[in-house]
Amino acid sequence: MSALRAEAGVRRAGAATARGPIFFAFWLMISGRDLANLPVGAAAAAAATWTSLRLLPPGESRLRPLALAALILRFARQSVVSGVEVAWRALDPRLPLRPGFVAYPLRLPPGGARSAFCAFSSLLPGTLPTGIDDAGVLLVHCLDVEQPVAANLAAEESLFMRALGHE
């Protein structure tokens, strides 16, 4: 029993050591490098680290940097392509809009990762997740129901799961 606690303590310390500098670096990016702000930045980074450890304890997911990079690149590409398509459809009256809802069965289990995926997918132009039913089906409002919305969501969810180590 104490060996498990010791291992959990080591994982928690490792996660704090990894997360703390990231939060502090973020503080420096938004506040500047004024020496007078460093104590406030250190306190903010410590509070953010403590909060992150409470909300996402170590061991629940393992970020995979290459998969995360692939997810970010796909997201950037999808955002540009979808944004141009949405603008084109909005400005050209000859392009039909076929708004409606598409049901997508999520593979992610209920919890933080699923919520993060829904928030992530809401950033893509032309689609908006509206809720999840009891069976884990995500209802997505889209501008054109004839587009491969479910296939795109499946690809996004696969990359998202891989990036978080949920395979």
C-alpha cells in the first residue's frame, strides 16, 4: 500500500515539475519580463499547477508530442479550409446551405477528455456540438449535412485520443 502511495507521489511531483514551468512561462508571455512581476508570476504558476493537479491528476493521460503535433497541424488545416468554405457559402448565394444535425457516436469515455474534445471540435468552422445524449452520441449542428461531418469528427477524435494516449 505504501509503495503505491510513494509511486503516486513521484508521479505527482513529476507532473508538478513539468507543469509548473509551463504555467510560469505562460505568465511571462502575458505579463512581460519585469522583475517586479516575478513573485506574482511564481504564485500564479504555483496556483495553476496545484489546480491542474486537482483537475487532471497525473496518470489519467499521457500526452504524445508527435500525435499532438499532428492534431494541431490537422486542426490548423481544417480551420483554414472550413473557414474559407463557410465564407464562400455565406457570400455566394448559388452555393446551397443544407443546415441540420448530424449524430456522431463518441468513443471517448465520459469525463474530462470527452469534454475537451467537444470544446476542441466546437472551434472548427461550420459545425457546433450541441450536446451528448445518454448513449454517448454527440449531436452536431452543421451548415451542410451532406458534407462528411461524421467522418471528419471520427478522424479528429482518433487524433485527439492518440495525442492524449487514450488508444
